[in-house]
Amino acid sequence: MANIPIPMVRPEVKTDEIIERVKLEGIKLRYIANTLGIQEATLWRKLRNENEFKLSEIVKISLILGLTDAERDYLFSLKAIKPFLFKIK
């Protein structure tokens, strides 16, 4: 079985729009960080595109914020990597 090369793709999150959605929902970033099991400072680094989100973190944030699949894909730039994922649910 041949190894299939997977290109290195680093999606950029839409920081300002995610923060706006968090405010709109009345949720604290501290709550999101705690739910993800990370420090609030780590969440900020991920939101500023200094560190990458894990797929499981994106799914949890999507559930917390009530994002549609289209909103999630847009805010976390998942269309760039979606061809390399089997299914996001």
C-alpha cells in the first residue's frame, strides 16, 4: 500500500468573527477554554493563529456556539483541508 502524501495546510481562523460570535452568544472565552481542557492563554494563541486548533476542539467550539457546518467551515477555514478529511461530525 503506497503512502499518500498529505500537503501541509495551515488554515487560518477568522479571529474577529469568532470573537464576535462568542460575544453574540454571551459566552466567555474562559468557559470555552475550560470546556476544551486548555488554558485561556492557549485559546488566545490558537485564535491569533499562533497555534493550530485540533479538529476535536473545532467540533466542541462549533457545538458551544451553535455553528452550522457552513459557518464552522468558514470560520475555521476548513474548506482548505476538507478534501483531506473523511467526515466532520
